[in-house]
Amino acid sequence: MRLFERIMADLQQDEYFKKFKFHKGRSVLSRKDAGREEIIKLEHHSDIYPVYQIQIYPVYGVKFNILHKWFNKFEVRQSRWCRWDESVYYKSDSSNVDVNFGNYFTFNENKTGYETEYLRFRNELFSCSNFFFPRFKTLEDLYKFRVIPMLEDTKQPGFQEYYFQPEAYCNSRFRITGTTEWVFETLALCLIVAPENYSRLKEILLEHIELMQKCHEPNMERYYHRLDEIFDYLEHYDFSKELAKMNKQ
């Protein structure tokens, strides 16, 4: 059995992680509940010097499908790249005053120290899951974390996010991490939770969009010519059925 496969097999036997679905070939664990999905990505790479070893970097995410589904009409990426998009995510090396976990885990082919490292790995997955997932149980939780700091122009410490990083494009106050879809997801979030603040947030994000376009951000260039169409579709989209399903469950 390959080393990573053994790690995954051991994890699947764990009483807590049995509650998750293991997605072979994607190194992902997920658990769904009422339109919301908890995701653990086990990003990893191997090295052959001085011995074959694997380093694993866990990423924890929560996805509210309602924020992503409506945008399928405009999505330009292949579905396999979108499947594991998170609405918010957290890496164990994030700077956060509430938690201090390790950055990565190293397993050797000769299995030296395997049990010790596996126990540390398992315990951190458990601790981070129970630290992160409960903080984003509802759309309101995400709104308070993501949108309010934008409206108030304040910095939100903690979880890895898409904004408030001064080194971003053209020194914008938002940070982009390889995609631009978050802009439209955030607008949908505001429209659902606090529609009275939608116009103000749209104005803020339009300013940021123009900065991205000015800096030739390639991901935004794919959508820029369709902005009016996207906004019109979002502003007339009926989220009621999806919200009813979420609330019912």
C-alpha cells in the first residue's frame, strides 16, 4: 500500500472521520448538511531526498452551495475545478489568536515515526475541524465575517480570506487568490442576508473590479465584458426555494 493511501485508510477507520465522505483521487473529505458542506483538503507533495516522504498541508473549508450554484450560468472554469470551491477556508498555518497548530505533516517511506506523526496529524485535523466548522454554520455567520468588515472598512484577523492584504493588485484593500468568483459570491451573500446593504457593497466591489481590470487581472478579464449581465441575473434571481430547503433541513 502506498504511503498516502495508508494514511487515508487509517483516517477512514477513525470514529470521527467516518462521518465524512472520502473522495478518491481528489484527496478530499467532505460532509454535507442542508445546503452546506464541510470540506477538508489534504494538499500534499512528495520528495525523494534523502528518503521518499510525503508532506501534507490540510485546508479546511465551508461551502454554502446557494452562493455558488446561481453563478454556474457564467462560470468559465471546468466543473472539476469548481467542485471544491469553498465559501470560506482556513489553513492550519493561518495567523489566528485563537489557535496555534502546525504547518504541515511529514511521513517517511520507511515509516520511521509514523504512529507519532499520524497521531499528531489526526489530532490536528480533529481540533481544526471542531475549531473552524462551527464558526460558519449559517449564511449569517459568513456575512458577519466577510461582508461587515468590507462595509466598515476594517481588517478581519484570522481565517485565510480574499481581502485586506495590502500587497494585492494595485495595492487594493482586497486580496485575490487566483479567482474572481468570490466577488459575485459575496454579492449574492449580501443580497440574501442583508439586501439593504447590497447597493453599498456593490459600489465597493465595483471599485475593486475596476482596479483588477486596470491591472489586467486575467481571471477578472474573463467576466468583465459580462458584468452588467451577471449583476442583472443575480439581482433578479429567486433564492427562495434554495433557502427553504436549507431552513427545512
